[in-house]
Amino acid sequence: MTTFNFRRNTARELNELVRDAPVGVSLTDDHRRSLSARFRAVSSAGRRRLDAWSVEQAGQPSSGFHWTPATARRLLGNGAMRRMVRQSISPSEAVSDEIEDQLLRCASGYARAGSLAYWLASRSASEIALVSAEATNWAVQVHEIAQGLEREWRVAASDAFYDVASARTSLRARRDLEVPSVEGRVVLRVRSGSPGKSAGPGLRSDLTIDTLADPQGVAPRRFIGVWPEAGVMLSVDGTMDDLRAGARDLVRTAVVSERRRLQKAA
């Protein structure tokens, strides 16, 4: 049975979720092989990429990714957060430094076509200002959440990625903050807007992918989604029931996506 917890977004409620999180379970090689076999059973015309958004959209095809101020803000904002921790500077200063580094990367010839640095280099001054404002707002929101935590926290080094063996399938889980402890880690993901009806399965898939990406297969004690604009939080525990349900959600999404592709081709 899935253990979703719906709470108001307050520092007290967040610290309770962190403090009372159960110890996460671990996945074995048998679990990984079983998941790989289930994905291999779903045919695919090409490389398949799944994440929480795919699950929440029930496998509906997306219009394709493209950079905008809204899609760039998380990458720049989290990079700015790391600078704020290291250098004790303001969010706006950190974002400005992050954008300058991206532009320098492009000017030095290290940015590939389609990358954030490449996209930023082609923007006007007014567009860069809009990107900066979005990223600064993101960094401020994440920093406020982190400052409310009673325990030591860190900005996640990267998202979690897992390549399913021999199944032409890549999985990605977004994560923004981590609260480490001897009992295990708690992971936080910050979201925009408000949670929809499918937010729970999406969060559960994040939990499963994060666990698969862990070298030892150890699940986070709890995976928490935070919607600052709506003032709410949703969490799921790192139990075996939730991991299995998350795996089923991901496989089901792959099945539905492939079925729609075949119907369209027909």
C-alpha cells in the first residue's frame, strides 16, 4: 500500500517529515533484472526516456523539449544555490555568475548545439534579464526551503539517471535537495504550480528511479515534493511496496506510450 503524506508547506511540517521518515529498503540484483525483463518485453522504435512527467502524463507524447526562461530556471537556480553555499553571496549575484559561466563556455567553444549555454548565447539582453529573474526566483524558493530545515542539507549534485540494461530505456528522477543522515537520506524535489491528481505516481516514480540509480540500491527514507506556490507538500516513503508500485507505473507508461505510437503509425 502506497504511503503518501499530504502536508502544508511549513518548516515545522517539513522537519516532521524528515525526522519521522522510516529507514529505506534496498533493491537487489534480482529486482534490477526483473525490471529489465519487463521493459525488454515492451517493444520500442527507438531510445525510450521516462521520468515523472511521462508518468504524470500517462505516456502521452510530448511536443519536444526546448529552452525557455521557465525550463532554464531550475538548472541555473540550482547551480546558483551551490555558489551561494560555497561563497555566501546573494541569489541574484549567484545567478549572474552562473549565467556568465554558461556564456563563457559557449564563447570558449565548449558548448554543444542545443545546450543551455548555446541557447543563452543567442538571447538578447532583455531575454537574459527574464531568464535571470526566473532563475533568481527559483534559487530564492529553494533556499528558503533549505533554511527551514533543522538538519544538515546539501544541494543535489545532479539528477538521478538509470539506464535499464538491454532495454533501450533511460530513466531520470529530478532531485533538488538532500538531507543526509546515518539512517539514510531524504530527498526533496521542488515543483512549480500545484500538484495534480497524478502528482503522487510521479513522485513515486522519482523515488524508484533514485533508488535504482544508487550504486547500492538503497532507497531514500522519504521522497518529498514541495510546491511553494501552492503552499503544500506531498511525500512517499522508501518502502518495497512503493518501489514496486513506482516500477509498475514506469512500465505501464512505456506500454501506453508504445501502444499510442503503433496506433498513430497505423
